[in-house]
Amino acid sequence: DKIEGRENRIKFRMIYKDERLNICVRNPIVDSICEVDGRMITTKKDKRIHGIGMRNIKNVVQKYKGEMIYNCSNNYFTITIIIDNI
């Protein structure tokens, strides 16, 4: 396992309240996330088949006029998605 000496667990939280959906996912990472022109670049070896999921998530969030915020700090990648009026 690449991540040693700390919890290697993805945390997922989803709350729906007052017609607002809030989804938060926190994932431990080894390396910093690389971003170019507002797009995250995968650190995986086979780049052709990775990174597609984030683009798909971004497209769905935009379709529903939501907001997607991601952060990388303390060896964790966190993404928060907020969609109003659902």
C-alpha cells in the first residue's frame, strides 16, 4: 500500500436539506494533485484511462447549475459539490 502510517479510507458525506444537496468526499493521497488550465492532471501511469471521472462529475454539476470545490492539503484530496433547488 502506498499510504503508510495513517488511515487509508475514503470518507463520504451527503446531506440534503432545504432543497440543497451537499456532497463531500475526502480521499487520502500520496502526491499533490497537479492542475493545468483549471483541469486536474492524473498522476497514474496510464493517463489515457484515468481522469475521466472528474470530468464526468464536473459536467453533471454544471448541468444542474451546481458548484464544485476541490482542495488538496495535508495529503488529502477533498471535493465538495453543492447543488441547489433539487
